[in-house]
Amino acid sequence: MDTDSISVFDFLRLDLLPEDVVNAQWREGYFNEDPEISAELELHLDAGNTSDILLSLSREFFLKAQNLTPWPDIIQEGFNFKKILYLIYYLLCRGVSRIEEEQSRTYGLVASRVYFSFLAVPGGGSFLIYQSNLYHKALRMLQCGYLMKMPEVQSPLKGRGRGSRQSSDDVQSPLSPCHPLPRHEIDSLRRLLVDTALDLIKVLLVSELGREGDAIPLTVEALSNIATLEIMRPDMLSRGAIEPSSTSLAMNAFYGLLTCCSEKHGEVQETVRLIMRFSLEALVMGFKKEAKALPSSQINAVRDVFTDFVHHVCLTAGDAAYNGVFILLQHLCMCAPDRAEFRTKLVESTVILILKLPKSFLYKACSIIIVMSCHDKASVRLFSVEVTGRILSTFKVQFSNDKPEELDYKLHKLLFAAMLARIQDMSALVRSRAMSRLVSYLKESSGNEGSKYLVSELFVQPYLDKSLQESSRKKFKNFNEIAKTLQSQVTLTDVYIPCAQSIMQELTEFCDDHKVMVRKAALQFLLRILYLNVKFMDVRLLTEISAHCRDEAVLVRKMMVQEFTDLLLMYPSHQQLLRQWTLDIVPSIFDSEITVVEKVLESFERAILDNMVKESQMHHLRHQLPWIIMNQISHLQLRKAFLKACSMWKEENLRSRLIIPILKSHIGMGKPYNESAWVTLMCLAEFMSIKDPGFILEFYHDEIYGVPNVSTYISQLVMEVMWLTWRQLPASDKSSLAYELNTDLLLFKVPVPLISRAVDIRYGLHVSSKEGIDVSNPPDWATDLIKKCEESIFETLILNPDQVQDEEAMKRFVITLGNVCLYYPRIVGSRTTSQLLHMLSSPQEGKWACQVNEFWRGSCGVELKAGLVVTLGKIGLQNESFAKKLIDILSDILSLTKESALKNNIIICLTDLCIRHTSLGDELLPDMCVCLKDTLQPVRQNTLKLLIQLVQEDYIKMRDNLTFHFLSMLNDDDYTIVTMTRVFFVDTVLRKKGNCFTTSFIASILHFNGYEFHHRSTKVSLTKREKEVFDISGVVNREKRRNIYRFMLSHSSDEDRFTISGHLIIEICKGVLDGKIKLDGNGEDVLKDCLYVMDCDEIHITDNKDAEDDDDAPADEEDACELVLNFAHKKLFSEAMTFFNGNIGVILQLVKKRLIETDIPILAKLKRKLAVTHLGLAADVTRVLKTMVKDYKIDPADLKDPLLVQELNKKTSSSNSSGGSSSDEDSN
């Protein structure tokens, strides 16, 4: 025995250890957790330089290991290894139990080093040098690095809501010390831990620990934990090979793990599997509760470093790492957190991990993720989809001679096919995420050669030489079969992908999905495919897609504005696309959501302002786009929308773009975009001052004034711009313009469409030249002009006793008179107004036919009558008594005439009168509402638009009858009218009064069925004409009524539906039961409609979130349910929703309670009553009862009606048996 070893025994006083205890512990395996030594020995150890002695012993034994001196030789020299092992055991137990004491901790770590040096010496097996418990304790000491961490305490008030106040156990890590160590202790501990880890590495390098059963599992677990204890740089393993370090504990831990991947330590494949198990814990560490107190920077660093480490394991272990890595990937999918924030981080780490794998691993690794995308659990599929999508966008396909490498391209296609398959997923969240990822893939395809090749192969190449009808169709197949093939490790010869048309057909169906995110993603996907190939862009598809510019969801509307504009800028010459953009995007400027309006305004700038250039600079198709759009806006009567955009643009911004000089360059009768330039100038002039409008007056003189056959529309535009800009004209130009207008108006040379603005400008010029306005003392030009009009009218009537021959001239007299009297009403004589009224009413129309013979008794054409309506309406605006006379005549004409122009003028006139004389609103309303059911679509649309305007501006109130009239327009044949109605209710009515449908639902059922014998029926009676045109009662109109009910319910909240269902039971079902509603006549239809509503999907309380989206724990205690039920009698449903954080499970208990106690008993009694007289209705009641029991999972045993329970049990058992047989058939 060496002299040094003998001195160790002497210095440590090992003779004080009892031989029997030492031998017993050696034989039993050191399982006593509380070893004892004499007080004398303990004092000696604490007083002496024990650490230095043990360290010298450790160095001596590592030298023996280096010299390959075996244990038998050492023992033959008289070395009492059993006493040293017992001392090591005692120091390790003391170190573990008193870890915060510096001396005990130091002794424990030094004892670990000595034990590791013993293990490094060969030939210790027969002497039981390796003891599992000893080794485990040595490794535990090595894991005391957590003492170096400063506990990071979070504020107990941080965060909001339930769970924000944390207990002291939650605030810091369970391994954190109660008190932080002093800096000198931390530095000393770090050095000692690093040296101890290096000693363990020496053991792993020279020994064969794998022969000991549990050594490698214990080592891997310990080293994995050690690696997470030290604060690391995220890139510490990305700079080359892993080497032992004299400063980094984590680096030594990683090196030790790699060292374990050697055949001398056992089967490498099993070792890698163990390493991957603990790597999984590190990768998902940040998503566990115990990691709450750890700083996010440390969690992210651990995740990044372990991601790199897996790559090093693959390089070290080679093919033996296959199974371990693939099991890790499977578990990552299974451990995917529900919270989106955490899931995104784990997805990122998983993608980096996969892409860093050797290429020989990559195909199998991706195959595993693809197989997991078909898992039964939605959260697993969601995680797999996100990983697959990221890999698909990142993976680079290698090319050779412009052709992709076969294996690379097959993998790329397989990833795409897997993503495509998931757009048919049962989970709405998975569907939407798959589509969103594919949209991103298509957008980024230009920067990835493999993506570009696949996109071209799928969406472009098959349709280059063939039409869509001629190209072959490949439909969707069940992707689960491909997944099974991959799982069985059979190599795929080819990857099946459906054709572009099948993909688009599938997406079109999802565009109407009830989930907002699914609709949004499907529409984005479709638009992106259209972006790739213009051949797919047909009228039908564009119409269907663009309809979602008016989608109920703000997210969808915003996306549509953005993406549809991108598509237009890609194909600026596509006429149908341009028309559809104008029809659907431009009106969206009136959206109720300011964020949508901002998007539309941005799109206007991108499509119109950004592409406006002078005529000499037009070199691109995009430069034609603004003028074509403005032409479309003008002809589709959407100028108001562009006017709103102009009102929102800042004048400085428009001036900086030099818009006016650009417009001037396009003005000229021979220029192609002259009309569009004038439309744009007219809209802009209303909101920005044009400093030098001389060019406008010059154009008027050169191209309009006195020029024969000039375009009436261009003339109107120029006159409109002059009206907006005449104030900026110099005084001399104003005088000459006033003289010209005077002359033309007196000679009736001004065309009818221009008269209104001509009079406006003349009046404005007059007012600007005077200091004030004196209505009682009209100017000469106005007096002369009215006098001239009156004389001309009567002269014409005298010369044409039966029918006016020159109606165009008569229209000029009448229109000019009306526009002048708008400013000076007192000049017009009563004889003139009476004569005009008489002309408007034909000899057969009303009381005016019976009056004295002093009036002209001839007949007028439709166009002249339309002009008379305009003039008389302007006179009526100044005189309420005259307006009442006019309303009588207009009502008669509305009921008799079939002419669209005349009806539209009358509706506009009535609207103006309603605004000016609000007291006449109730008198005007019935006649206007009747026009909602006119046979002519323009009349219906114009009437609806004007009535909506009156409601929005509070000139008329939304009383029951008017509400029902508007609702009836949901059944109109014209899509535009239906859309206008829906938007009106959603954006106007329900915003003002959210429970509108709740309060009027019962009345609507009674109204639409024409049932008037109920206290909830409307109190205001309809006119005979209203009853005729709005009647939708009877069996033939049943579907129309149901369409209205579904709309009302789908736009009601859960609280409102809860209330409506209660009203239906009490007011109608109980009303029938009590005899208040008779089942003769329309009463039967009332009950049928009531039962239909109670059974339809729209009335059921729904959860607005996918089950897999719900991050919150469900209400799980019976106490909570009971609290809701007691609480429901005192609080409103909405308060219950708020109180229980919108938890749908708890709220459904409230609904279930009411059904059991109120609704079902009433329905059961009603069913028995109807069974005697109305078997068909009784069957409907039975269906409603069965639906209630099924949908709300009501146990029949909870019902208090034994007979009903018996019936329901009978129905349930019969349905179950039939369902079982059908199920068997399906499985076969």
C-alpha cells in the first residue's frame, strides 16, 4: 500500500469506524439513509483539512486508473476500501441533507470526486465498488448547482383575473434556496461542480459503467438535469464540436451525455432513447407549472441549446439515434401545449430540431410528423400541422439541370399533401391553421425553388394548353391511407395530390363555414390560387368570393379588402375582376367598423391614387386602372362612396401627389379618360379648394357652352365642378358667368339635367355679390325667370288643350320654375301651383278630376309627370299644407303607375317631405313601404335605401310594422336588396338596440301569420294595400317565414335566445294550452312556426370556441353548478355568463334546469291535448321534446312526469336500436 494511502487513513482517523457497521453497509448496499459516526471522528473531520486529503486521494486513484492499476492489486497492498466507501457514504448523506451548509456541501462534492476516481479504476466489480445508492447520491450532489441561482420573485399582484395572486410556493422554483448564497460561496461552488463533472467524464471515458444495470440511466438523468441548471447562451452548442470545459458546468454535462453514447456503456440505441426522454423534458420545460418562476430568457436558452444538442447526438450515435429521435418527435407532438403562445415556441424548436437532423434522418422524421397529423386528438393534429407548414416553407429542394432531386421533391410533395389533407379536418381550428399555412406557403413560393416548381406543376402547367373543362380531374382521397403506409415504413413510389379545381371546390364550401377563422383562411387560399392563375377567375367564383366583403365578421371583411385589392393590382386589365372590386370593395367605405374603413381607404390609395400619372407618363397597365375604376364608380352610382374617401384624405397629401395637374392632363373631349378625370375632379373639389379653377371655366366655354350634341353626362360633371369651384373665380369671370346663365335660363337653353346646378350657381353668384340675403325682396333675375316660366307654362297649355306636344320644352319650364322657387318660394302664384297639381293628377285620379274647368284638362306623359313631381316636391318643402295635398296625389299615382322613373321620383319626393316636415312621417310611411314590394327591382332597391336612410337619421322610428316590413325584404329575389337588409339590421338596428329581435320575436310570428287575436300582436293596424303586398301567411310561404326566424335567431346572443325560447313556451305553447290561441285558421300555423323555431339549430345555446381552443379549465365542481342555479333566480343570464367567465358548461346547467322545471312540463301537457284533435301538431311537439332531451343531455329520470318518462324511454330505446343497426351497416 502506498505511503500516501496510509497517511490518508491516519489523517482521517478511519480506525474510529466500527468494522461490523462498515462491513454490513458494504454488503447491504448503503441503503441506510442516516449513517452514523462517532462524535470524536466527526469533530476530527470538521476540524482538519479533510477536503485536501480526500482530493489528494482522488488524484492518486485517477493516476492509478491512468496506469491501468486494477483493484485487486490495490487491495493486496492493504487498502481498506470498505472504510473509505463508508466515509464517502457518510459525507454524501450529510451533504445531501445539509446542502445549504458550505462545509457539508463541500465535503459531499469532494466525496463524489473520490468515489468517481474509485469507479475509474478497473476491476472493481468483484469488490462491489459500484454501489447504486452511493452512485446515485454522488450524482445528486453534482446537481446542487441550483444553489447558485438567485430566486426570481414575481409580484403577487402581477396579471389579472383568477389565479393572479400566487402562493409563496408558486412564486419560486421548488429547488430554489430559501436564502441566496454569498458571492464567494457561489464562485467556490461553481469551480467545485465543474471539477466534479470533469471527474465524472473521466469515469465515463475509461470505465464500462454500462455493465452496471442502472448506472447509465442514473447518469443520463443527472447530466440532463445539470444541463438545465446553469444559465446558458442559446448558441453555446452551435459553434462546433462539444468539448470538456474548465468553466462551464452545462458544457461538461452535454459532453458527458455524448460520452454515454458508446457501446462500452451498453446498447447505444437505448442510451439515446434515455437522452431523448430527458431532452423532451427540457424542450417542454417552459410549459410546466414548476417553471413559472424561471425567467423566460433562461427557458428559451435551455430549449435552444437542447435543440442543438439533439443534432450532436445524431452525429455522435449515427443510425443508432434513429428510434430515440423519432420517439422524441412523437412525444413532442403529444405534449403540445394548448396555449398558442407556448405552442408556437415549441413548434419553432421542433422545426429547428428536424431541419438540423442529418439528411438520412429527415425523410423519416417528417414522416412521423405527417403520421401524427392524422392523430385522433385535435391538439396533436394542430401541432403537427404547424410543424409541417413551417418545414414545408423552409425546406430547400436541391435541383440538378433545372429538375428537382427525386427524394427531396418527393418529401416536399408529401409535406404539401399532408397540409392539404388537413383542410378537411373535423376541427375548425386545424382546418383554418392548415389553410393559413398553405396561404403563407403560396405567398412565399417565389423565394423557394422547390415551392415554385410544385406550385407551377399544380396550378399553372396543367392549364397552359387546355381549358379548365378539358383538364383531368384528380379528387381528394383519404390521406389516412398514406399515413398508414408511412407508419408501416413502406417507401412511397409517388405522392398523390388532388388537382387545383378539386382544391378550389373544397375551399368554396369552406368559404361559408360558420367559423370565422375557417372562412377567412379559405377565402385567402382561394384568392391566392386566383393570384397564381387567371384562368380560374370566372364570374361565378368572383361573385361568390366578393360577397364576403360584406361578411358578418370584421376579420373577414378586412382580409377581403386587402387580398382582393392585391389581386386587382396583379391583374389590372381583368374586366370582371375590376367590376367586382368596384361593386364590393368601394361600398365598404361605409362599413360600421373603423378598421375596415381604414383598410378600404388604404386600398383606394393603392389602386387609384398611387397609379395616377400624367397622360404622357402612362406606360403600364396599372396606370390605366384609376381611370377605369373611376368610370366604373360613376356608372355603378357609387360616387358617394368615393366622396367619403375624399373627405377622409388630407388635403396636403393630395396636393403633395400633384393630383390636380395630373387630372388636367387627362381633360379634353378627345382624350380617353376625360370622363373619369371629371368624375375624380368633382369628388375631390367637394373637399379641397382648387386655387386656379380657370381651366374649368375655359373647358365649359370651349366644350360645353353652345356646343351641339355635347355629352349630357359630361356637361353635368362640368357644371357640378363649377358649382363647387365658382368661389375661387376672379370677379370678372363671375360677372360674365352670371350674365351667361341669366341669358340661357331666360331663353330655356339649359338642358333639363343641368338646370338645377345652373340655378344654384346663379343664386350663389348673386349672394356673393351682395352683403346679405333678403328673401322678401327677390332679385330681378329671379322674379323675371319665375314670371317667364309661368307665362311659358300657361301659353303651352293653351296651345295644347288635349296633350302637350313638346314635352321637353314644358319640362324645362317646370324644372326651372321648381329650382328657382326653392330659393324664392313666395314669387310663385297660387294659380300656377294649382295648375301643376292638376296636371300631375290625370282626369281619372281622385278629387282633382272633379274641380272647376279653369284648369287644363289634358294628359301628360310619364317624363313630364316625373318633372312635375320634382318641382311640386320643392314647393311642398316650403309649405306644409301644400305638402299634404301633394301627398294625397302622389299616393294615388303610386298605386296606379307602373313606370320606374316616376315611382322613384315620387319616393324621393316623399323622403324629402318626411325630412322637412317630420310630422307627416306616419302619413307618408305606408305608401313608401308598399313600394318595397314593387314588381320593379330599381324601385324596391331605391325605396329600401331611402327608408334605411330615414331610420339611420332618426326621421322615422323602427316600430313593429316597419321592422317586419324590413325583415320581409330578406326574402327578396334580388341579392343586393337582401344584402342591404342584412347589413342594415346588423350594423344599424342591432347596434342601437341589441335586444330588438328578442322583444319583437313573438309579435313577428303572429304578424307574419296574420294572427291578430293576441295581446302581443302589433297595435298599429296595416293599410289594406300593406296587408296585400306583405302577406306571407299560409303553407305556401312557410319557408319564407322560417328564413326570417333563422336570421333573427342567428343574430341574437345566447341570452336573447334563452329569453326567446322562454317566451315561445309561455306566450304561444301555454297560450294554446289555455285556449288563448285558437288552432282554427292561422292559429295552427302560429303553433307550427313556434315549434319549428324551438327545434331549429339557431336557437340552441352554442359555444363560440372550439373545444380544443379552450385554454381554461371547465367548471368542475357541483358547487359551481348549484351556485348558478340559485343565482339564476336573482341575476340576469348575461350576469351569470360574466360571473362564470362565459363557461358554457355551467350556463347550460341553467338552461337545463328551466327546461326540466318549466318548458318540458308545458310541452308534455300540450302534446296530450293535441293528440286528441291535431295529431300532426302532436308529432311536432314530440320531436321538440326529443330534441331537448338529446341536445341538453337530460336524463328522463329527472322529469316529474312518469307518463312522459315512459314515452321518452320508449322513443330512445327504439332510436338506439335503429341507430345501432345502421351503425353496423356502416361498419360493414
